Amino acid sequence: MKKLLMIVFCLAMFLLAVQVPAFAGEVDVLINKLVDKGILTQGEAGALLQEMQKEDVRQQAEVKQVAAEAAKEQVKSSSVKLPPWVEKVKFKGDLRLRYQGEKTDEKADSPQRDRYRLRWRAGIVADVTENWEAGFGFASGSDDPRSTNQTFENAFQTPDARLDYAYAKYTPFKSLSLIGGKFKNPIWTPKDLLWDGDIMPDGVAATFFHKFSDAMKVFVTPAFFILEEFSNTTKDPNLLAVQAGLEAKLGMPYIKIAGTWYNFTNVEGNVFPHSSKSNSLDSNGKLFYDYDSFAAGAEIGVNLKGPVPTVAVFGEYVISDGDDDLDKDGNKDNTGYLVGLKVGHNKIDKLLDWQFKYNYRELEKDAWVDFLPDSDFYSGATDTKGHEVEVTIGLAKHVSFGIDYYHSQPIRKHSEREQDLIQADLVLKW
């Protein structure tokens, strides 16, 4: 009976300790009294106290865990929940501050022109569904498709923004995408002999690629670009382009090569805005040829380790159906080419990334339409030749500084007018 009473009493004390830890001091007094009266031995009393202490520690840990979980739930319930579509939207853009110095020499020296300019671009790209994407963006500049620069002038002017791109893109398979609207040029070129980098074509295009392995793939890009729309005729100028190419990574070496057929329609006999007026013109001042062309581009390089991550050579060639007769100097007017060297990082994205580029080019008078080439090289004209040197270095993540120098002149001997142009750019991206 005595042992039975002892067990019942111990259980009662144990439950009391679990439920009411604040009375632990009183329980210790009671246990000591039971030892004094001989109901519990000293060993039994010590074992009982140890069990009570362990249970108290466990209970405190559980209380802390419950409190932490409650705090998390409170934070979740009090925080603002964003709608699902926000997670599908990406914001992107960049800002460029530029100094540009330009000097053109003829028989007499002309004054140097100094300009301070900026360019900003901002846009949104949204994953509408798993297969559909939409995007639009705005930029500084005028309606010139070859320039997004805004010169500091006109007593603190406040220039307007312009639409830079707006497109819808459908990707039914990983290897195929279709795009329509105004979008980044899908035709790959290793440099800007034919296409200014600011041009966003209007029209539709598709890109298909097939991987033979992780190291090799082929790609095909057909595109239909709208050049002009007339209200009084159905003969609107447009451009059909089809490009096919190959990319291969052969260990450290790599190669990318592509050929492109350009079929211009209703270009002959028309005048286009922002033309450089350097193509052959008829007696009415309109284009003399239709400029159907074939172009080829390639870049061959090697990826290294160490301070010089990449070394590559690149080039472009174009021939059109323009005037292919030899002139008195033995030159044709319908071909163009560019050769260049690239050393450094492929992409400038962080501190001390760097890149050096050099190229030499010649673009004959009727090798290509004169409203598409790089506008910084002799104002985007054909019938030009010369050199370009670029040096760029990363100042921080997404921040870079670069210097771009052009020395260009006409190909024809009747003009000795040379042009030197230097640009110093600070670029920030987000």
C-alpha cells in the first residue's frame, strides 16, 4: 500500500510539473518533505527531480517553436501579396552618357565638333503563358532608326521618348520561335557593316535551330521586313531575308558562320527617309538598283583561361546585284567586306572585365542600301572605307566605360575628305 501511494503521488507531482512549470519550487519542497517522512528514498527523489527538469526543458522548446511559427504566419498575413502576373514581368534597360568628338578634313581644315549626348532605353518583357511572350520598350532620340542618341542642346530641352520595340513572340517548341511586330534584328552579323545596332525592324520572323550535340547546332532564320507603306499603290517596298548558319564548340576553339540572302522588293525607283544619299540615283534622285544581295559572316576564336579569356577573328562579306562593271580604277561598286580582331571577355558584366576590338572595312557605293549601315561610320554612308578601334572595361557589376575611335574616308579618289570620330561612353544596365 505504501509503494502504491508513493507511485500515485509521484505521478501527480509529475503531471503538476508538466502543466504548471511555475510551481517547480513548491514541488521541490513537497518532495523534500516526502523524503523526510520516509515515503521516498533520496535516490527516488533525485530521479524524479531529473525527470521533471527534462520535461521542463522539452516544454520550453516546444513553446519557442510554436511562437516562432506563429510569428511567421503573422508576417505572411500582414505582408502585401503581389498578383501572379507581376512575377511574369521583367523590367530592363540601360543608360549611356557619351562625349563625341568629330573632325572632318577637306582641302581646308574644318572645325572640330564636340557633342555631349545621352541614350536611355527602358522596357518590359512579360511571359504571358508558357509559350507566349510580349514586350515593349521606349528610348531616347528622334525618329531616326539608326540612332537613339539625344544631344544636349536647345537650352535644357525636354525631348520626347519614342517607341523602341513592341512585339509578340510564340515558342511552340524549344527549337522554334515566331515573332511579329517591332523587334531586335534576328539576322546575326559579327559586326555592323550592313546593319546598325539600333535598328529594330518591323515585320515577322522565325528562328529554328537543331542541336546535333551540346557542341554543335545549325540554325535557320527567315524574316519579312516592311520598309515602307504607300497609300496610293500596292507596290510597297519590303525585304525578305533568309539566313542559315552553324555554331560549333570544338573544345576551346569555337566557330560561328552564316550566309544570308536578301531579296529587296520595290526598292528601285524609291526614296527612303534617313538615307545617306550615297547610292547610285537616277535623274529623279531615286534609287537606281533594287540591291538584292548575298552576305556571309563568320567568327572563329578560342576560349582561354587567365587574363586573356578569348581571342577571335571575325569578318563579313556582301555582294549585290548593283553595278558590277569595273570603273577606271579597276573597282566594282557592288561589293563590301570587313575583317576584325577581338581580344578579352565576350561580355562586359562586372569589375575589370575588358575587351579590345579592331576592324577594317570597305563598303562600295552600291554594295548595300545606304539607310541601314552603322551610322557612326562616316554617317552611315556607302562608298566608304576605314578603321575602327574599341576598348571597353568594366567598372562594376553592370557598369562599363568604353572608347570607340573611327577613321574613315570615301573610297573614290575624287574625294579626299577624311573623318575622325571618337566616342567615350559610360554605360549602366539593369
